[in-house]
Amino acid sequence: MDLVEGLVALGVLVGLVGIVVPVLPGSIIIAVSVLLWALDRGTPGAWGVLAAVVVLLAAGNLATYVITGRRVAASGVPRRTLVLAGLAGIVGFFVIPVIGLFLFFAGGLFLAEYARLRDAEAARSSAFLALRATALGLLVELALALTAAATWLVAVLAGVGG
């Protein structure tokens, strides 16, 4: 593994972390990292690997929005609640680095639903359904990003890039 591949591997790892900690644009970081590798290699095989990686990452992003959107809509949670929870998560990220993102998102989701429904049990149930939908979307995106990362790694180990 040469310097370019080492830097791309680091970029792919940072991208994978970015999917789990959605402050970083994980899929974009992975795609740009593999693009840099393909540009460096310049072979048809490297461009083919880049195409496969981009397709996997795009499918992961699309699946996340479709799965999360449909499940959240089915649970009756309005977009406004998710926006408020997302803003709370961003604040939480800076109050308690990394962990605060998840804690404040969940707390913001519950509080927004409680303000909307005026019933703690209904708000808890609604927030739980939205959290579960969000987690499922994240897992699908992570699985496809891991597959994209593995595709690049196998190509590197097999010498596809030249």
C-alpha cells in the first residue's frame, strides 16, 4: 500500500465514522477519497471501482431517506419535529461532543412530540417510532458504505488500480 492508498484508506475510515456521526458527510468523503485514488491510478479498473463505489453510496443515501421518510411519515411524526430534533442534536454535539448529538436528538424529538401531543406516553411512543426509523435508515446506509469500502479495499489488494 503506497501513500495515496494510505491516505484514501484514512479518508474512507473518516467517511465511515461520518455516517455514524452525521456531522461529517460520510458518503461524500468516501466517494471523494476513492475518486482521488481513481485519478491517481487512471486505469479503467480504477474508474470501474469508483463507479461501483458511487452506486453503492448513492443507493445507501437514497435508501436512508426512503426508509426513514416512509417510516416516520407512517408513524405520524411531522417533519417539523424532526427538524427541531436535528437542531437539538447539533446543539448537543457541541455541549457534549459526539454523544450529545444522539442524546439531544432523542430528547428534542420527545420534547417536540410532547409539545405537539400534550401526552407523555403518546410522545414517548411517537418519538420511539421515529428513532427506530432513523436507526434503521442509518444501518442501511452504513451497510452499503461498508460494502463500498470493501469494494475499494478488495480492488487495492487485488491490484486493480495498477
